[in-house]
Amino acid sequence: MRAALRIAWKDLTLRLRDRSAIIWGIVAPLLLASVFSLILGEVTDPDAIDVTIAVVDDDGGEVSQGFVAAVRELGDQGVFDVVFGTSAREAEQQAEDGEIDAAIVIPAGFTDAVVGGRASEIVVVGHVDSPIGSQVARAVATGFAGEVNGISVAVGTAIAASGDDLDDLDALVADAAAAPTPLGLDTETEASKELSASTFYAAAMAVFFLFFTVQFGVIGLLEERTQGTMARLLAAPIPRASIIFGKAITSFVLGIVSMAVLVVVTSLLPFMDADWGDPIGVAILVVSGVLAAMGVMTIVATFAKTPETATNIQAVVAFLLGMLGGAFFPLSQLGGVVARLSLLTPHAWFLRGLGDLSAGGGPGDILVEAGFILLFAVVTTGFALTRLRRTVEL
Amino acid sequence: MSDPPVLEVRSLRKTFKDLVAVRDVSFSIAPGETYGLLGPNGAGKTTTISMLCGLLERDAGEAIVAGRPVTTSSTDAKAAIGLVPQDLAIYPDLTAAENLTFFGRLYRMGGKELAARTAEVLETIGLADRADDRADEFSGGMKRRLNIGIGLLHKPRLLVLDEPTVGVDPQSRNAILESVEHLSEEGMAVLYTTHYMEEAERLCDRVGIIDEGEIKAEGTRPELVSLVGQRDRVRLTATGELAQAANALREAPAVEDSSVGDGAIVLVVDGARSALPDLLRRAAEAGAAVTGVDVSEPNLEAVFLHLTGKALRD
């Protein structure tokens, strides 16, 4: 054990001296997480959306007025800015001139069409350079259309049930429009298990670069051979296993330190303000992730003959696993085969676990995720051990 | 009663697939003795060293260092060996002192003992003033000296040097050879492999001539030369009565044969150095004016050629 620690200490000294571990373990992930967070974070952060939507009510009926009131409320809440246009033509011109991002036009006769069960269309006009504004307007209109369809069905059902005895059709429509939605979605972050953009990219880049960081330990075995020092280590009065163990300690320490620094720094940086969640839970995920990364990178190292070859193969493997594991974008939202495949990677489970923690969960809530990552670590390390013996030979 | 050998190698054997790299190699080294393994590249020198230093598993035979059998896992035997590999085995990003300290700790040294010994070795290898410089800033010769210094650090009973002068400039080479001579005088047993005949002749008390994984012959230099049975060759460049002088010289007790050719008298002599004054006197008396003398003694190169049928550097 003492010899292993001495080898690890020497390796850590060398890694700090050539700064490679600092660059791959801390600087690169922090830089990319910051960039992703700053660029893509605004897209997914509702507070950061600066969209102006015009609403034109050419109908003026019961149903359209309800919609206008709802949009005004969204404007009051600061979700986006609302202006009220006087005509469809004027709104289209404003959108074309870029004065607004999008316009929602409710045509004349819309309420009558709804009540009468006839087809009618809400028109959304978007500015060509504002896809987000158009998306928001379309989402609002689509939501409204869904509600209107519900009203239409309710009114139609009431009419069918009462035969010809329906006295006050306007009141029925108003009641239907005012009826609460039977099923709603709680969109608060705490319950959604969805990481904020800054937390997602901080965690994703941390676990992605973790695979590059831990490689410095295991690749040291190949470096000892190419620079001739393996002969001295083998000739020294130390157990051969201590050479491997020393390299493993190096990988582990580099991985843990890298992740710890990233967790702390991304939590403290004001423009990131990442929320990693329960510290003990994070520690469990981090340790599991480091062990899994060590297992994978050690397997790769045992197949390579030189450090350069190993580095190249490890980079490919790290990228593939990172991509598949959703380190660059959340693959789970895609569903299907890709989402299922992503569960073969420790990255996906790591990010899932963090989602649980970020949603207020504790260590007990991430046992499944940590378990899968550790299973990955055990399988890969077990396979690596069967091949490691040849790396501590001449 | 003589001291027991520091190294005893018995019937060492190693095969790589169909190639027998080392074939029943046996030899021993006494304390203070320098033993040379002389052979061309690929003769099996490094494989032999790798087995007796515990780097490589052997197929058969045994190696005993300081009374302890050497295996790949025998830490006590390894602690008695100082290895200087053929290729540089240093960390370029560590300083000279850091390199020595790291390996010293692996050899169970520490504290003041390690610090003192590190300073001592740096002095010995002439790098005391460069102790805190990184090894990658050193010249090739300085790196070689550091490579040797690491092997010496823990005061091993047996120092194994595997072709330590390959690719070294003449000045550094001489410094390395002087260091080995000094260590031997201090009582360290040295195993020195080389394919340079002159190094083996200068350093080694005994030499094992190895080729194709097999020790062909072993002994002191005179013993090996006597195996070949060759005599010294003396070439006397002269003017005057050369044929007459050659006949007269043939009568000298040390001369086995004489001939004339290309303006010179060529003699085969037993002990040329001691017989030379008598030979010059006889030549002058016979009417030959000697203008030049060239003495060729049989050497290990000739022995190697005789034993293997090929030159050392083939």
C-alpha cells in the first residue's frame, strides 16, 4: 500500500506539473459548461425570454374575450410582452417589420363557429428572425384551441342531453368556458425532476470530462513502459499489484478532485448558480461515476500499446459514451431506442440521479441510479483486471 | 574460506514461443568481482538480466542473489539488486534529486538516510550542481549518469548494468567506466553486459561469452585467450637483409614462425612484450634496420570469432 501511495504521489506531482489534469479535469469542463449554460441556458430559461406578442381580436365574442384576458394575464406575469392590435393586416405588418415577434389573430365569427360546432382557425403570424417568439405564440394558441375544443364538446354534449329544452345558450357557453380544467400539470422545478440548464450543463460537462481526467492514471502504466521506468518499478522490491494500485489511486484522486472542484465552482459562480442537490447524494453519484470511468478507461488502456494510441481510443470512447449518455443534450426527451440505449451509459444514470437530487431528493432516492453506475464500474473493472497483468510486464 | 557468491545463476532458461532466448545459462559472481556478459545484440544478455533481476519469469533454472532466490515477486532478493537498464529509465519531468528520492523510497529508504545518500550519489555521478534541474534539461550523458545513479542509490550487493554506454559520448563513457571500476574496488559485485570488447577487457575480472542464448565460454581474459591458443603477432618494418633477419629470428626461443612480406618481417611470438628487446637485437645483428614495430595480441574479439564464427558486432 505504501509503494502504491508513493507511485500515486509521483504521478499526481507529474500531472500537476504538466497541467494536463488541470486542463482536462477542471478548465475544459468549466469553460464548456459556462458557454453552454450562457448560450443554451437562455433558450430554456423562461425568465430570459424577451418576446413581444400582439393579439388581434376581430371576433369580440365570449370565447375570444376569455382568450384575450388569459393572454393579458400572461403578459402581467412577465412571461412575454403583450400588445393589442386593431387589425390582422396591421399585426402582419408589425411582424414583418420586426416590431413584434409574433401575432395571434382571432377571426371574426370565431365564437359563433365554436358554439355552432363549425370549424374556425386562429392565425399565428411570426417574424422570420424570431422562431422562439413564433413558437411561444403557437404554443399559447394551441393551448387555447385545445380548451376551445373542450368547451365545444361540453356545449354540444349539453345540447344533445337536453334535447330542445336548452334556454340560455350564452350562459352555457360561459359556464363551460369558466369550468376549471379537470387535470393540470404542476410545472414547479422542485417536482419536475428536470435539471435547470446551468445545472444540467455543469453536471453533463463534469461527467463527460471525468472520462478524460481519469485516463491520466491508467495511461501512466503505458507511459512507464514507453519511458523505460516500468523496468525499474518491476525490479524494485515492491509487489507488482502496487504498481497497478498506484495508478488506480491516481485516477481516483484526479476524478474526485476534478468533480469536487466543478461541483463547488459551478454552485458558486453567479452566472451558473448550479443546484446539484443533497451533498451526500452528490458524493455517492460522484464516487460511483469516477469508478465507472476508471473501469472503462482501464479496459481501453489494456488494448493499447502506446500512450498515444490509448489517448486516441479513450477520446473516441469518451465522446461516444458522452453523446449516447446525453451529456450534450438530454436524450431521454427523444424517447425510443436512443433513450433506452443511453441507459447503457453511466452518464445517463448520473444525470438522472442528479435530477432526483436537484428535485429535493436525498441519498435514498438515487440508490437505483448509483447502483447502475456501480454495476457498470464492477463489470468494466472486472474485465480490465483480467487484462491488466500484461501491462505490468516488459 | 572464500565469501559466498553474491549472484549464482544455475541453468537459467527462457523460451519465447519457438525461440530459445536463454539456454541453460550458469555463472556466479563473487563480492567485489566484475563479471562481463559479452555478446552481440540479440545474444540473450538482456533476457538473462531480466530473469535474474525478477523482471521476467524464467522457464527453468534458478538465480540466487545474496542467498535469496529471485522470482518476479521476491522483494528481499530484489532489494539486494541495483538495476541500470539499457534504455534510460528516468522520469524526464522530475528533477535529478526527485528521481533519486522516488526510487530510493521504493527501496525502503527514507528520512535523513535517503537525503544523505541522494546527495552522495549526485556527487558521485557529477550532478550535484544540477540536483534541482529537471532531467529533460540534461544532455544524453548526464541522463545516462542519472540512470546509473538510481541503480546505485540503495547500495545494492549486486549492480547490474545492461549496456550502459550505448549511445554515449566518449567523455561520458569514460566517466561511466571509471565509476564501475571504483564501485568494484569498493567491494560491489557487478554484472556488466556489453558488446564492446574493449569495455569487457578493461572492466571485467571474468567474462562470459554469450551467443544465441548460450554461454560459449567463460573465464578470465588470459584463460579465454588460451582457449583459442593464438600467439602474439609482431610486425617489424625494416630495410636491409630482411630474409636473412627472418631466418635469424626464427632461432629465437619465443618465435614460433617468421616470414617476410611487404617490406616487413612478420613473426608469431609467444609473449611478444617480453621478447621484443631480444627480437630487435637479433634483427639488427642479421643486417635489418628496423624502422617500425607493431604488436598484435589476441583479444576477446578474436576469441569470440573463434568460438562463434562471427564478429562481435555482426
